[in-house]
Amino acid sequence: MVTDVTDRKRAEQQLKASQEQLSELSRHMESVREEERTRIAREIHDELGQTLVTLKVYLSWLVRRLPQAQEVASEQVKPMYALIDSGIQTVSRLSTELRPGALDDLGLTRAIEWQVNEFRKWTNLEFHVVSRPKHFEADPETVTALFRIAHEAITNVVRHARATRVDITIKKKRSGITMTVSDDGIGITEDQLQNKRAFGLMGMKERARLLAGTVNISGVPGHGTTVEAFIPQRSRESKP
Ligand SMILES: Nc1ncnc2c1ncn2[C@@H]1O[C@H](COP(=O)(O)OP(=O)(O)OP(=O)(O)O)[C@@H](O)[C@H]1O
Ligand SMILES: [Mg+2]
């Protein structure tokens, strides 16, 4: 009996320890991934972007020196400009998608407003962003997590909700930051919420959990879906 209890206690402790280890690993992987994205974004932007711009300058130089008789040749060059320009645009889009500069420079609210503007360009959804206070300081890990959660939640609205409107509210309190993304679409179902293969939903929850926060998702059939994320204020002593 006594050994039984001791064995069980030990097993419980081992389980807890391995859960903590997994959690730590997962958090580490996440920060490595984010650093990697930042590095790749910078490299694509600086290296590849610079190469294309230089190529364009050389091409202009060459075209200016083509003799008049070679007009046909200079006509042939035009599509090359178009190709280089589209390459430059792709570079800009890729590097921004990987790690929006807005995230490091503008703070959470402006970064989300920027992201929402990107969505506005290619959807008919009506977006409303409210933040109280309008702008505030937050630690970079929290900002990144909330930004990525908002991105997944909005992408889900665009892809699945058949909504007309999305409301994003951000509230900074002393205890932490709450962010909700709600839509007026068809509403996520209980089955979809319980689905073990809903990696987008799991990803949002995991990001919050790694910072001791939570993500709650709920749906009302025909009335929409709400994703509510909370990340607690981190004490200065806590790990970076
Ligand atoms: N805002 C929403 N409104 C209605 N249904 C939703 C909403 N968000 C998610 N769902 C449903 O929940 C499912 C799971 O979402 P999840 O984000 O995990 O997967 P996904 O978006 O299909 O794929 P991905 O892994 O690319 O994110 C979706 O397939 C969709 O059926
Ligand atoms: Mg998704």
C-alpha cells in the first residue's frame, strides 16, 4: 500500500518533470523559429533585394548604350525590367510575411493595424481594431505571440467564417494583455473545436501557453466565433 502510493507519487513527479521539459523545449523551439524567420527575412530583403536593384541599374546602363539601330534589342529588354520589378516586389512581400518590420518598430496595435490593412487589400471584410490604451509597451515575446495569434485567427475568419465583419480588441491591464478577435460568421462548431488535428487552433493555444497565457475559442452557430487570448504581465525576473 505504502509502496503503491510512493510509486504513484514518483510517477506523477516524473510526468510533471517531463511535461515541464517539453514545455521548455517547445518554448525554445519557438524562439529559435522566430529568430530564424527574422534572419531569413533580413537576408532575403538585404541580399536578394540588393542584387535585383543592382541588376536593374546595370540593365539601364546597358540600354542607354545600345545604338539606335538596335531598337529591336531594346524592345526585348522591356520584359526584363518587368521581371526584375516583380522580383523586387516578391522579395518585399516574402520578407514582410516572414517577419513584419512593423512588429519590431511599431508596437502591437500598430503592427496589427498594419496587418489588418494588408487583409483589407484582398478581402471585402470590414475590420475594426480598438486598443485600450491606444499604444503601450510590451515585451517582444508577448507582442510576437499576440501578433501571430491574431494572424491565425483572422486567416481563419477569411478562410472559414463567411463573415462580413471582424472586431479586434486589445486591452492592456496591469495583470496582462487581453486580445479578442471576433467575427459575425457561421460560428465554429464543438466538433471543430475538439478536433485533434486542428493545428491552427492548437498553435494559437500553444503560443499563449508558452507565456503562461491562455486562448479560449468559442462559437455560436450563425452568430460567429470569438478567439480570446490572454498573456499575463511577465515579471522582470522571468526568463527572456
Ligand atoms: N472563425 C471561424 N469561423 C468558422 N469556422 C472556423 C473558424 N476558425 C476555425 N474554424 C473551423 O475550425 C477548423 C480548424 O481550424 P484550424 O485553424 O485549426 O485549421 P485550418 O484553418 O483548417 O488549417 P490551418 O492548419 O492551415 O490553420 C477549420 O477548418 C474551420 O472548420
Ligand atoms: Mg487555420
